[in-house]
Amino acid sequence: MYFGQSIITHTHMSDIIEKTKIFASDLLKNKLDPKYLYHNLKHTERVVKSTKELLDAHDLKDNDKEIILLAAWLHDTGYTTGTKEHEETSCDITNEFLTQEGCETQKIQKIIGCIRATKRFHEPQNIHEKIIRDADSSHFAQKSYVETSDYLKEELSLLGIANYTSKEWCNANIEMFKNEHQFYTDYAKEKWQAGKDKNLKKLIKEKKAEKEIAKKEAIKAKYKTESPDRGIQTLFRVTLKNHLALSDIADTKANILLSVNAIIISVALSSLLPKLDNPSNGYLIYPTIIFIIFSVVSMIMAVIATRPNITSGKFSKEDVKNKKVNLLFFGNFHKMSLDEYEWAIEELVKDKEYIYSSLTKDLYFLGLVLNRKYNILRWTYTVFMIGIILSVIAFGLAFHFNVR
């Protein structure tokens, strides 16, 4: 790692900082429980980066800068043994490591003081503590705050510390932003506060959205409670939709056959028939007739498959009262006046059983229509296929015997 904008005015990193970086990185990579999705090496590196940014804005001695940076690297090493009193564990690890590296006792104590300053609710007493606290909470002002916050929520759940719902977590974060956290250094107040305020607005907006969703869910739940027949309604709606889709597919298949046969006949009329005037082409007469006849039959059958059947379009009041007429099908009412139809519909909606009976009839008769369509289409495709095969054979035989 290079210190282009360094906390140290030297052109190279001091040995103790480099060794500390390697030591802390190794601990957090290899000895930290993978359940720590937030308090891991990535978090430490983020704190170190923010620490450098703050130190570049402050006119401190090199020794002071080094103290704060070492604290940034080591402040979360205690998590390698668990969450309980992790700051004190970090202090113990720091003391042991830096003593082995020959660091002065007084300097080690200052570093430990910075680490203890990262405890929640601690009020910083000097610039060292202010910088490390601001660096440790710098993610509050970053664009990636929501993602980072979600990692912490998941970490708490995995470790069995706390399980928050989305609503509870949002409220806890808003409470933290408004009543607990603050930036202490002038630089953080000037450069980072705006980002923090922006993230707070996002949280408040999210909270409002959660309320709207909860309100809609409550209305939906109430509606479900008041509508025990919702499942039945869904059944009819989906089944009717499927029937109509199948009807559209049948019509599309019939239209394809109509188009193909129309093209075949037009080609035959324009290309083959004029040649039959010539006696030398007499051998083509029978294959051409077979070709055209099967195409015409296929077209007729395709038209029959899609030809609509219209019923009488009338009903009587007795039919409605006896529930004999299906008012949902236009063929049963298209000749009735608007007033008569409105009256009939009013009678229909008064009776739930009549509604379901009408829907059932609609499904049944649609099924009959589909059965008729698909049977005719099956025969149409069969006739078309046989016609093509026979025509090809007839043309082949005609050419063969004509050549002989």
C-alpha cells in the first residue's frame, strides 16, 4: 500500500506500520469467524482509509499520526476471539504485538487509548480520539451506507446477538443518526455531514415506504378475510383466461392454414394452369387437380373451424328467474334492449350461486367450442398433409411416365 497522500511526510511507510498492517490483515483474514460480515478486514481497511483522509486534513506530528493509524489497523482485532469486550481484547492484542516489536510503552498506551475510544457512547477527550471515532463511523456518510448497514444487520443475526425486522432496523438506524451519532472533527463536519444527512433522508423515506406497504398489506389481509370465495374467483378467472388463450391459438393455426393454401392455389393458378393448354403438358392435369382439390378442402375446413356460431340472442324474464340463461355470453342477449339486460344483470349479482352457475356454463360451453375447433383443425392438418404427400407422388409419377 502506498501513502501518496500520506499520514507520514516520509516517502516510505515506516516498518512498524507495515508490520502492523500485515499482522492485522492476517488475523482478520485467517482467524476471524466468517459470520462477521461487517466487522472484518474490509471494515478495517475502510477505517484506515478514512483515518488517512482525516490525518491529511490535520497538522499533527508524525508520531501522533502514526499512533492513530496503528489504532485504526488494530482496533477490531479483538473480534477474532468473540464479541464480548472486544475493545479490551483488541487492546491486549495490541499491547502484546507492539511490545514484541519493541514499541515504547508510552506510545502503546496512547494507541490503546484510541482503541478504547471506539467504544459505543464514549466521548472523545482529544484530537486522537476524535479522529479515530470519526473514521470508525465514516460509513454513515458514504453512498454504500445501506449495503454496509445490511451486512451489520445480517452479522448480528448470524452471531445470535439480535434479529431485526426491516422496519426495526430502519428505526434503529434513524435513532442512531438523530440522537446518538455525531462527527467530532471539523473536517468530518464539513466534508461528511452532508452525506450523512442524505443517508438519513433515505432512511426516513424507507420508513415511510414501509408504512405504506404495511398499510396495503393490512388492507389486503382484511379483504382476504372478508372474501372467503377469493380462491374460487381466481379459479374461474385463470381457467377462463386459459380457455380464451387456447381459442386464440386455434384461430391462429387455422389462419396459418388459410394463408398457406391461398398461396398454394394462387401459385397453381398462375403457374400450372396456363401450361395445361399445351397438349404436351397433359400429364400434369391429374397431379394439378389433386394438388388444388386438397388445398381447397383444407381451406374450407379451416374456415369451418373458425366460423362463429351465433345463438338467438334473446331471453325471457322467466329464463332469468329460473337461472336458465347465461348472461355472461353475448350470444344470449345481443338482441335484448339495454333496460332488459340491466335488469337481468341486477338479478344475477344478487345471487352468488347464479353467478357461479353462469361462470361454470361459460367454461363448459367454451370447452365444447374448443373441442370442436381442435378436432376440425386436427383433420384439416391431416388432409393438408395427405394432400401434399399425394400431390408430390402424383407429380413424380407423372414426370416418370411422361419421360418413358
